[in-house]
Amino acid sequence: LKAGLERGDRVAIITKNSSIKWTILDLGLMQIGIIPVAIHSDWDDANLTQILNDIHPKIAIVEDREQYARIVDFNGNLKKINKIFSLEDVPDIPSWSDFLSIPLAEHFEIFETAKAGIHEDDVATIVYTGGTTGLPKGAVLTHKNMVSSIKAFLQAMPLKASHQVVSILPQAHMLERIAIYSFLAVGCQINFIPNNDAILDQIKGIKPHYFTCFPYLLKGFYKTLINKRLIKKGGINSSYFWALNIGRKYKDYDKISLPYYVKLRLADFLVFRQWRKAFGGRIEGILVSGDTLSPSFARLFSAAGIDIRTGYSMTETASLISLNRFGLSDVNFDTAGLPLEGIEIKINDPKDEYGNGEILARGPNIMKKYWNLDELTYSTIQYGWIKTGDLGRLTNKKEYLQIAGRKKEIIQLENQTLINPTYIENRIINSPYFEQAIVYENESKSLSALIVPSIINLKIWCSIHHIECKDLESVISNAEIKELFKIEIKKINDNLKSHEKISSYKLFHQEWSKETGDLTHLHKVKRKTILKKYVKTIENI
């Protein structure tokens, strides 16, 4: 208020890491009718300039000196920003401490008046999304959108005031923001982890019960656990390998047979109890949303007593649409779970041979509009239903939502047959030996795949078979490894229809990452970028 902000003004918050300052700032702004605009700092300069000119914020708040200098550098290309602040207290730069002051009686009066005038349908925040294709879009979310998402989140996650939780995702991501407000609503103690350095060691010290994360972080935890074992013991023995395979076969609680239960208890004694200790010993569950997580991964951690629950979320729906519930029922590892309380899901026609069509959702969580994009808003939200752009279907039992991929990524073969590449890619990465994949139509009008193998699981396989594993490049040229890959591809093809089978593939010895420009800041694969980048490789396949 002292900075001269008024109701309806926008404040850009441009950060990467989660922090208590972010939450305090967010709550303060929303309570007086000022609109926080959540922007991830990983947007490139062109997109960030476009976003800032789109919303025209009076104030921009960045993470540190580096981000401050970045905004200042291209401020000449922006509509006027009155002032730029840093959340980190830095000498000679307007910083967090400049917001701190002793409030006077007049401030309380202005504050209470402003708070009392806010309606549930008023704009609470704008969050920018996009990046895999097209320009970023600002999803305009109301107070009602956010509160309904918090209520639904709390019904799906068994939180208690005595629970410890951690925040490791960026609060520019709507799922983490809703999770934090849900934790606050219950009274959990929130531990913010400001950086990803030795993140599992930080988690171990905190001893949390629950937290949210992205698939790439969960895979990182797995790599850390395996590497520590490799270093400590000098390799992986056959019993450890056996335990991992038992874990990947884990089923829903009510489907576990007595023989499997006995094997699971032995696997727990050999391996999994050490995993729980690595997370602090009190871990009960992790909510995972974002890019694709293979069902075998969710089964493996759940078998270890760390319940993994996957969900389906969008910025435009103020976080989650569906979720596999925590507890002893309502879990289907092959799906994104059941619709959350108050949310309806339907599958639009036309549907493919599997029953997949575009996923539509309706409920109190659906955004108000896209900022300054009226035509796109009208084409996206019709009669209260939002067109997600994702393909999927509802299972016959309990109507679990099964995600099949993006509508815009469908491949039409020469004979007019429609192919869903994500469907095939998901089957590829469900193999423990494949980490990332892109399926595309080749010049012979059949399907080829670009595949990044899983270096960590190849290390395990090599350890068991006494093969030296220096790096991924040398390993994938090994004759025995090549044969392993052929067997895995055959297994995948055996479960696909004739027009879906992979006719050829290329293995990469370097993971696709944000640093290589192949993933977005949310670690989603940039399909077009990769296919263009490796066009010579594709021609050679």
C-alpha cells in the first residue's frame, strides 16, 4: 500500500525457488485486491518481455541480484515498471526489507476495508503457462478457483496439523501454491527448501510426512539412492536387483496375493526400509504431477512404503483435476486417478479406437479467462467446460482418468490411420531401461523412436552381469546391452497393434534437459525442437 499500489494493479513475481517470502507476499497482495502474477524465471528473455508487456505490472519482484540485473537490462523494451525489488536482501538494490515496516492504525483501516470488498469471483492471481508450443498465456484465476482447489486437495490428501511437509517446487507452479495453502489450512509445519543441492539429504534432516514433486525429481531421488548403494557396496547384488523387480510388480493394496506379500516383506528387509530412512523415516506419501511418470516407477516407490500418487493438473484449472487418492483404496497406478470433489470430467467425440477423445472438465476451479486473449478464451471454455487439449478416456470401473497425450501431437499416417505417439512413448519409458522417448513418422511411413536409455538402471544391469559401465556412450555400444534393448523393444512391440509398432530406433547417450534446450522449465519435452535439432540423425535412421 505504501508503494502506491491500488486494487486491480498487477505485481510480477519472477522467481525459481520456493520461499516463505513468496507466500507472505502472495497472501498480502491478494488480501488487498492487488493481483500477483506468477512467472517462472526460466522463461527466456523474449517470452519474459512479452509477458511483462502483456500484464503491465507497476512493480516487479525478482529473486536475487542476477534476476534484478536481467530485468533492468531489457527494461527499455518494457512498458513502464515503477520499481523492481529483490526478495533476497542485496546492498544497493530495493529489497525485501523495504516492504517491512510497523503498520499504523490508518494502514489497518485501509487493509480491512480493502479485504472486505473482495468477492469470490474477483481476480486473485494470473499465472503464465505454455512453452512447449506457442506463446505463453496468462490464466486468470479467481479467489473461488483457488479456494475450491484447496478444499478438493484437502479431501484427497490425509494431512494433519502434526505433519511435517516440505516445499521444493517453484511457487510459480499452481500445484505447489495450492499445496502450500492446503498445508497452511491444516496447520502443518512447512519447511522450504530454497535450492536443490543435496536435496535428499535436506529432506532426510527434516523428516517429512508428505510433499509434492515433479517426476524428474522423483527420478533424481531414485538415482541418488542407487548411486549411494553403488558407491557404498561397490556394486548391486542379485538380491537388490530382485527386490527392485518385486517392487515394480506392485499392485493396488486389495490385489496383493499372499505369495507376493511374503516376497514384498523380504524385499523390504533387503532394500526398501533403507529407502524410507533416506527420506527421514516418517515419509508416508508424495504427490506427483507434471510430465509423465511411468506406472512402474509409482509402483516401485509405493512398494517401498512411500506411497506415490499421480494426478492430472493444469494451470487453467487452478491445480488438480484428478488424483489417485492416498490410503488403502481408490488407487490405479495406470491412471491419473479419480476426479476431485466438485469436478466433472467428460470425453469429447470423436474418439479413437481405444475410446480416447479430448478431455473436458467443469467445476468451480476453472479459470475466468486468458489475460488479453478473448478469442482463445471463448474457444477454450464453452458452457462451463474447458477444453484441455489432452486426450484420454475414463475407465469402466470407478471412472479413473487415463491420459493418452496431446491432441495436437496426433500423427496421421499415409493410409489415414491416426497414431497417438504419447501412448507408445509411455510404453517405452515404462521399461526400466528407457528414460525418455519421442515417436515420429519416418520416411517409409512407419514409426521410429528417439530413445534416451536409463543410465542408472543400466549401471545396475551391468553390475549384475559384471560389465564395466564408465558412461552411457560406451555402454550402449556393448553387444550384450544392444541385445537387451532389442528384447525390450520387442516386448513393447508385442503389446502394440501392427500400425503402432516401432520399426527402427536411435539411442542417445545424453539426456534431454533444460540445459540442452530440449525441455521446458517444467521439464516437458519440446517435441518439435528435438525433431528439428536431430534432423540429420533422423535422416540416418
